[in-house]
Amino acid sequence: MSDFNSFDSVWDALESDPIKAENMKLRSALMIAINEHIEEMRLTQTEAAIKLHITQSRVSALSKGKIEEFRLDTLINMVHRLGLHVTMQIAA
């Protein structure tokens, strides 16, 4: 028998509140997608800031994974401004 718990995601391990953990999972997935798309488009932080309608310092925070600085709706707006689309699946 092991002395450690098993978690489905890092957010489940870090966040005791399952609602907050789910929110972190969603924000994390969006931030990864945004950063990957910025890299694929080879945008500078300044160019990305213009496209996303945010400051360059916010792009920097995004690229550093500062998840606590971004709300879910803000990230969805950024995804849209990059020409991407968010789909959602709800499971029991």
C-alpha cells in the first residue's frame, strides 16, 4: 500500500476545492492553446498583444503560465481573437 494519493490532474492535487480545480483545468487548457498558436504564428509579444487586445506585459504573463492572472472569459476572448474556436463537452 502506497503513502501517496493518485490524482487525475495536477490541478486536482493542488486545489482541494473541486470547482476551483475544474476552473484551473479549463484555464490551463486555454492558455496552452493560446501560447501554442502564438508560437505557430511566430508572433512577437508586441504583435500578439495587438492581436489579443491586451498589453505586452499580459502576453508575457500568459507565456509564463501565470494562470491566476487570467479569468476564463478573458481567455475565451483571446482564443476567439486568434481565430480559434472553443468547444465544450460536459460529462457526468
